[in-house]
Amino acid sequence: MTAPLQMLIRGRSPLIINIPHAGTSLPPGYAERLSEAARVLPDTDWHLPFLFHFAVYAGATLMAATHSRYVIDLNRDPGGESLYPGIDLPGLVADTTFARDDIYRPGFAPDATQINERCQRYWDPYHDTLAEQIAALHARHGHAILLDAHSVRAEVPRLFAGRLPDLNLGCCEGRSCDPSLRQIAATALGADPSYSLSVDGLFKGGYTTRNYGIPQMGLHALHLEIVQAGYLDENNPQEWNPARAEPLQAVLKRLVKALVDWRPKPA
């Protein structure tokens, strides 16, 4: 039986939270093609649907991919355009992990035809659903807000030197959302000094933020990258620890409330 492409819980507010990298499902036969290092899915955005589950009660729509990013990366440009030129970022169908381990066993990496098939089977329908949900919220409220949620290990030498800030908000340097929305999001995330914050620093927003964030049309998108050490043990990431996550959830609840309550100024 094939797993659905996404978990989707529809809300009544203008906010949709999209989680593209928390999935761990692999289609039949895929696991056997993966290397030993990749088979444990080390680049998963572990437990983000649990971290954001409260948002459903605040009225947000919650959408999360079920399949692993090793099947296809839903936050990459399907045409192969680099989002961060000069940075060694894995592509649409990655061949190495963030730790630079081979994802596939020798001779099992997908060719161009197989990658195209994955686009048609996984990437296209997922984004069709996401676009439909955003359009429905926009039609109902006159505006829609997309929060594209991600998590990352505190240190990833392939991408950056040193330790990341705990919370990384990206708005394509202000191009993907209204300036006032960017400000209230930054204020909400920065209210607790226990968590360090960067705005449009190393993470400015991936494909999803850049594609769906068109503020002049009432479509606002923000990217949030959360350091995993802030809510789990990075040496044992598969284990969900609600007590450890609770302080961070308090910060995220403040963010979600600010996004749900925000309204654009009348033209």
C-alpha cells in the first residue's frame, strides 16, 4: 500500500504551516538502494509535526510531507536552479547527505529519467496540493501566510562554519512578505533571550518561500529554520522528548499567534 504524500489538517485562519522534510516513508524497494549511512535518514527534520501540533488549535492549516527528502526534495527548484549560489547544497534528488556520505549504494543512484518520474509522482502533486490550500485561504481571507518550517543540526560544516543561531527566520531579505509581517515574526521569535535569532542570515528561504511569497498579491511566505538541539538530543534524534520541546513550543506559540492575528493594512 502506498503512503499518502502528505498529512493535511485544514484550519480556519489565513496561516498555513508547511513541513516538507519531516517525512520518513520510502516507497517499496527504495530502502534497499540506500547506503548504510543514508538508511537511517539522518537529514530528516525530526518531529516537526509534533512540535507544531498546537497550531491546529490556533486555527492554522498544517501540511507535512510523509515521504523522506531522499525520495525528492520538495523545497528545491524542479528546474535545478541553485537557491544559494556558491554553497554546496544538495539538489532536487540528493546523491550525498549533509555529512557528504553517499546516499545510494554503488550503481543504484537514479538517472535523469527516474528523477523526472519522481518529480511527476511526488513533487508535482505535493505542490499542487500546497498551492490549492494557499489559494483557498487567500480566497477566504483576502490574504494568506505560509510558514515553511524546517529544522537542522546545530553544526553542518558542509553549509556553514560554527554553530547556527537557534532560530533562523528567512523572508528573502524582505521580498517574500509584508515588512510589518516580517517584523512581528522577528519580534515574536526574539522575545525569549534563551534562544538566539537570525533574520535573513544564512537561511533566506528556499524554493517554497521564494515561489509562493508574492506580497503584492496578498501572498506572504516566511522560512523558519530551527536548530534541532533546541528541542531534542541530536545524538538520538529519533526520540521525541516533549519536556525538552516545551520551552521552544512556547516561543513558537507566540509566533503562530502573531501570524494568525496579523492583518494587512487597507490599501
